[in-house]
Amino acid sequence: MDKKVVLITGACGQLGRALCTAYNNAGATVIATDTHATAQNLPAGVHYSAMDVTNKEDVLHCFSTVADAHGALDVLINNAGVSCFESFEERPESSIDWVMNVNLKGTLLCIQTYVNLFDEKKYAQGSIVNIASMYGIISPDPCIYTDCPRKNSEIYGATKAGVIQMTRYFAVHLASRHIRVNAVSPGGILNPENPQGTDFQKNYAARCPMGRMALQEEITGGVLFLSSPAASYITGHNLVIDGGMSCW
Ligand SMILES: NC(=O)c1ccc[n+]([C@@H]2O[C@H](COP(=O)([O-])OP(=O)(O)OC[C@H]3O[C@@H](n4cnc5c(N)ncnc54)[C@H](O)[C@@H]3O)[C@@H](O)[C@H]2O)c1
């Protein structure tokens, strides 16, 4: 990824920061973006630009500033994603709108802006990786959630299924422009800074063939691979990284 310009959305969160570190270590020029006015806990050497993926003006401004400043935009990682955790019966309309806006509309706006910029600047080739989720292909097992009020929501899974489908759509429609589009669907990622409950971890481990949650570094490798020249003939793929959880 040496000298490749990589834009990552939702970059101040757990996976976003790990992706910034991975691309930084791989020699890329990393443009981290998130809703915060200033960068939060990002590795040294990473550039930061505030961008709300649901706001088209913000997205247009950020992408064109990056392209002007760095002369290229080789890779787009659509990582920004949110979920809501009320019970389904009590879910307010605002939660449904929020999750759909960030996960689906945000991903779509970033892809649209990337493609238009690509045409305008006549870039030769590009790559997009959308971060979906294992819960875009299987339902969460309710038995896992015994020690926390947070349940994995139906709207989250529905939007992630949408992201996987959008990946296939754009893989087909952008292939002639030499833009590859792939998805990575992680299973549950252990958060060392804000660990999930011990019951949850235990239940998850019991349900997962590999007997544990993922480490964030076990997800970033797949994203790096799909965006790199090593995956030059791979497009429309959804790489599930879940320790075998979705196999049964
Ligand atoms: N953590 C997991 O176990 C897990 C599992 C599967 C998939 N994922 C997916 O991985 C991605 C990253 O998740 P994470 O665990 O790092 O979550 P996180 O909550 O730590 O980070 C998400 C980041 O997205 C940012 N964000 C929210 N709304 C935004 C907006 N409108 N515009 C721009 N940025 C916005 C947040 O500020 C935050 O920094 C998400 O798409 C998530 O659905 C995570």
C-alpha cells in the first residue's frame, strides 16, 4: 500500500483506529475522517478531516479537499457504522432513521462522491471496501445476550445486509471503470478499552467454533488484503471474518 492514498470513515472508533494503524504501517497516506471536530487518539502521521457521512455537503467538501491535497484517492474504506440497542418493541423512529442514514445512506454518499471524483480526475484504478457485519448474513443468537440490556438490533442487521448487496451492485457497475468493490463482515470484536460483559464474552465464545471473539488486528488484515494489488481480480466479495460463527 506504499504511498496509496486511503480514506477511512468512522476512523476514531475501535476498528477505524486499528485500520488507520494498519494502513499507516503499510506505508499508505491515511486520511482519517469522523464526525469529531478534531482527531481523537489516532496514530502519528495520519491526516484527519472532520466528515459526517450522512451530510452530502460535508462528504463532497472532504473528498475534494483530500484529492486536491494529495493528488489521488486510491482506496475508500466505508467503516462508519452505528447501531441502536433498545428493545424492538420500544424502538423509536429516530433510531431507525439514524442507523439507516449512517450505515446505508452514508456508505452510498461516500461511494457516489468517490466515483464522481474518480471520473472528474480521470484516476486509473480504485478500490472500495465496505465494512458490513456477520449480522448482515445471520441473525444474532439471543442466548448470547444474558448480562447486558443491549441486544443486536434487526435494523442494524438489515442495513448491513444492504451494505453487502450494495457491494455486489457496485462491483458489477464499477468494474468497467477499474474500481473494485468488496466487503468485510466481521464477527464480534473484543474491545480491550471498553470490554464487553464477561457473560457475553463467555456465551459468545461457547457459540463460536473458534471459541473467542475477534481481535481487531484479525479484521484489519482482511481489509488491507482486499484493497491491495494482491486482490486485483477480486471484486464483489464479502469476506466473513467471524471465527466460523456463521458456519452453523
Ligand atoms: N465492533 C464489532 O464487534 C463490529 C462487528 C461487526 C461489524 N462492525 C462494524 O465495524 C465498523 C466500525 O465499528 P466499531 O466497532 O469501530 O464502532 P465504533 O462505535 O467504535 O466506531 C464507529 C465510528 O463511526 C463514527 N460515526 C458515527 N456516525 C458517523 C457519521 N454520521 N459520520 C462519520 N462517522 C460516524 C463514530 O464517531 C465512531 O468513531 C462499523 O461499521 C460496525 O458496524 C463492528
